[in-house]
Amino acid sequence: MKTWREIAALLAFPKEALEELEIAANPNSEDLEALLNGDFQKQVTKLVNPHCWEAARESLKEVLQPDKSGLKMLLVMLTACGYTYEAYREKGIEDSIFVETMNCFPRFVNEHKVSYGNYGFDRDFWTERQLSMQLFRLGELEYEMCRQGEEKTISVHIPSDADISRDKVEVSFKLAQEFFETYYPEYAQAEYTCYSWLLSPALTELLPAHSRILEFQSFFEIEREDTNSNAVLEWVFKRKGNTLQELPEDTSLQKKMKAYLLSSGKVGEAFGRLHK
């Protein structure tokens, strides 16, 4: 099985982040004595099981304290990636899809650097989906298999580095269709849904009709809107908890959206279903 270092070498981690991971992995660190404990390893393997990941993650977080940067949890999740890699191989899924999917880890580390000025990891609540093979990146978009009772759906997620131009999105949807038909045929006919700030109807007031975001919206039939969501603070402004006056204006979208929010406008998020 691949070690966390071998997994990290496959992914797009910045050199400085890898150096900090090595410090966190120092076997002489008293904080990580628990890594040598057999019970701890059992919890790590549970991270790849969708039926018990949440309890395992909470247990691990408690054992890993103090872990202010989250890098010890990242180290544990990269270790769990070794088990996921073996599961990919058993199912016959290409290594390229594994790498594209697991590059969420360096992406989140880089986003933490942008938001807070240091490398860290605070998305452990999300990456369980990748570890348990419930979510895959196929082209520019991510696809999560969801089930409620007997109803199966595929939830579409938009990574922060995605190119959402029409051609790229169409290619991604085609890749997804082929992927699920091949590896998860029980989801081949599942409906595709999306819940994102990118679907917010308010964006039609802020963006030109030919913008990529509005083109992306056109793929979906928007059914409902949550105007109380503050998701744009994180995804557009890379900030949490800042006052509106403090929001950056580094891009044209940030400038327009900040002015809109300051004038009591609400962006929020919206839910839509992919047009058939």
C-alpha cells in the first residue's frame, strides 16, 4: 500500500506545504505518539467507509489535539488515501482520476494559505467523500453519489480551480456519464443536481450575459434559492467573518458584488437540476 509520502508525491502540493507536513509527521513528536497505536490505525481505515467516517473523524480529531493548523489531520487523511488508492485499483478506475480527485487536498491547503496567510487544512469534514469513493473529479467538475431512501442523485460540485466555460463543462458531463455507466451503473440514470452560489439568480444583476458563470447556470433548471447563505464570503472573497466594508476588491466580480452587498443586496445560493 502506498504511504502518505508516496500519495503526496502524486499530488500538486507546494514544496513549503510538504515541508510542514514532514514536521507534523516527525516520529519523535510527542503529539503524534498515537499514530503508532493500533486502535488509531483502525480509525484511519474507517475514514474510507461512508457508513462510519464521521464518527472516525471526530475520534481522530480528539486524539490529534492540539492540531491548530489541521496538518496532522491532513497527514492522517493522506494515509487513508493509501487504502482508497487500492480500492481504485480493485475497481479498475484509472490513476489519473485518482490524482485529479485527490488533488482536492493541495487545493484546500493553498486556499487556506490565501485566506489565512499560512498553510493549513480545515476541510476534513468534506474530504471524507473523496476518501470513501463517493465523490470523483471528472474533468473540471466533481460528482458525488447521493442516496436518500431509494432515490439516487448525483450532486455536481465546482472546484475553485475549475474552468466552467461551456465546452469544458460539456466535456465534464460527458466524462461523468461514461464514468458512472462503467463503474457505477446503478447511478447511470441518476439525476444531476447542484447547490451553489454560482446558481444564485442575483448574479444576473452583476454579470454580463456572456459570462462563464451565467453560461454555467444555463445548464440547470433553478428550483429554489437560499438568500441567507453567506457562501460567497468564502468562495468569492476568500474570507470568513469579515465585515462587508473589509472585503477585498481585487477582481471585477469582487468589486461589483461588494457594492451589491453593501447596498443590502443578497447573493446566497441556489439549487438546480440539470436540464435533460
